[in-house]
Amino acid sequence: MAIIKVQSEGINLADTFNFTGTFSPNNKPAFHVWNSSATSIADNAWTKINTQSAVFDTDSWHDTTNNRITVPSGTASGYMLFSWSVRVNYDGIGDNTSAALRKNGSGISQQLKFYSGQEAEAMAYSNSIVYSYAAGDYFELYAFQDSASNVAKNTNPGVQDTYLTGMKLIGV
């Protein structure tokens, strides 16, 4: 494949070179963990979301025992792009729900949904954030609900419904 060389004054269409190597970005660690079995969210309480399964986990950061992403000791600090989603079953008018990504137990990215006055089957919360990490840090998903019926709600399990994904940012 011929690739055009970019020069400071612009692109010179006469200059080309052949690229025969393989491009392998080093944006590891990278992971996509998900809620494969519904997590019950008690009424009027923050509940940690179970992330039992992984689509991929390049550097074994997924801690299935504690349902979290844990940065191993000896890992250099850096920045990670996190994307997450939590889908909570929603069965009526009067439910207040929210979801959050937490680092070391403190919220860093949160989505809220208060009483809407409308009925729906489920409420989905999602967000993306760039955040720093260092050895020993851990990241977890949480959900909250306060229903008018005072009953527990469940997460909607599924690789595209309730998940946490992340990858290291290069050059930051």
C-alpha cells in the first residue's frame, strides 16, 4: 500500500513510500466487561453492579471476585478512556434512578433520572470519561433506585445493556 508523506507545508503528491509492516497500537490495557446475570438493586440504596463476564480483558484487570476493574501493582500510571452503560428495569411512574462509575469508592461519572411521569420498560444510563489511574486503583459500576412501589429493580443484563469498557490513552 502506498502512503503519502505529509510535509510541514502540506501534502506533496509526488512523494510516496511503501508500507509493508503491521500497525499495532499499544493502547493496552483494554477491556469490555459486562453484567451477564441481572443485579438486584434494593429500593432507596446504591448497589454495586455485577460484572461477571468479559468480552476481552487484555491485561487481566477484570476482578470477577469483587466485580471491578483493578489496576495491578507495579503498573505505571496513565489515563484511560472509560465508557459505561447501566440499564435498569423500570416498571412505572414515580421511579427515581441513577447510575455511576466510581473510582476507589468515589463517584467520577454519574447519570441521574428523576421522576418522569411517564411509564417505560427500562431506563438506560451511559457516559464516557477520560480519567487517570495508578497501581491499586479500582473502578466499579453502581446503580441507585427509589421506586414508588418500594420494591427492588433489576439491571438488564447483556453485553450491550450493562457494561464497562476502557482502553489506555496513548501519548497522554
